[in-house]
Amino acid sequence: MIIAGFAGIGKSHLASREPDKYEDFIARPYRYLLDEDGMADESQEARKADMSLNNHPCWPCNYLNALIQRNGNPGNLLIPSDHQVLNDLAIEGVPFALVYPDKMAKEEYRHRFVERGNSEDFIGIFIGRWESFMKQLKMAPCRYRIILGPGQYLSDVVGQLEEWSSAVVQSSKRNCIQLHKYKERAWERSISGWWGIRRARAGL
């Protein structure tokens, strides 16, 4: 099963503790154009949200394809709760669980990010846009959802996740998303959103 989790909930910790059951499916090599040095330190907290990196032109289609191909293999895939990835997984009919903190946990997560060595840029993004992220996650099209309480981590809710995982039909036999079709779909969505805004402003 695919388990999407907000930053700081303990995805990497759970994957390192139970590697036979959970894999931290890191998005960074798919999201950015990395050299050999960047690939070598892809899991270092201090390099997350590095503003100097160039975005990969195929993101998030390249990541979605990798997820679809790996989903259904033994173990659960732990991914970041990127709203674009989640929306497209939903469109493709790929089930996933979503785990994120209560909206009142902002200061707790600020402390977590500082303690684990995240950069100021990273903290500026995830704490600076906290309310927006929480709203996006609340609205995400997801059947399986867990909101963590104070002091809780992903490892505290594995029982529920494993119960869902055993009930979900996996999708390892799915075809990849064609990049040109993905771009067409993204363009259609952007045009639709733009037209909706124009109609709303015109009072239609």
C-alpha cells in the first residue's frame, strides 16, 4: 500500500526500523535534477527543500510512474504528502492512506524540524505555509486517513495502516502514465481552473 505522510511524522524512522515492511520512497531524485553528490546525500535532512536545485521537467509524472510500478510489491511505500501527487493518484484510481498532524501541532513540528536538522528554507516552507498545507490535506481525495495527535508518530498507527493494507487491492499491474498524456491532462486542469476563476469573478 502507498502511505502518504506529512513531513516530520517519522517515515524514514519507520522504514529504517522495519525495512521488510516499509520503504521510504524518496521523492527528491525524481523532483530535482541531481548530480552524483546530490544523489549520494538524498536522505540528509539538511538538504531537503534545497532552493538551489533545479526542478525535474518530468515531475511528478516520473514519480507517479515509479510508484505505480512498485505498488503491489511486498512492503508498503512511504511517500511525501505532495498535493499534486495525491490528486493524480486519486485520478488514476490508486488507493493510498494519508497520515498528517492535527492543525494545532504547528509548534510541535517546528521543534521536530529543528531537532532533526532541517534547513531554514525547509522550515520556512513547512511552517510558513502550515495552515495552507493542513487545508490541502483535509481536502485531499482520500478514503484512508489518520490525523496524528500530540506526540504521535507514524510508528504509533502501524496497526491501523497494516489493517488497511491487507484489505486494499494493489495496483502493480497498472500501465505507466504517458508523459504527453499527463501534460495534456495537467494543461486541461489549469485551463479549467483559470476559466472557473474568470467565471466566478464575472458572477457567472
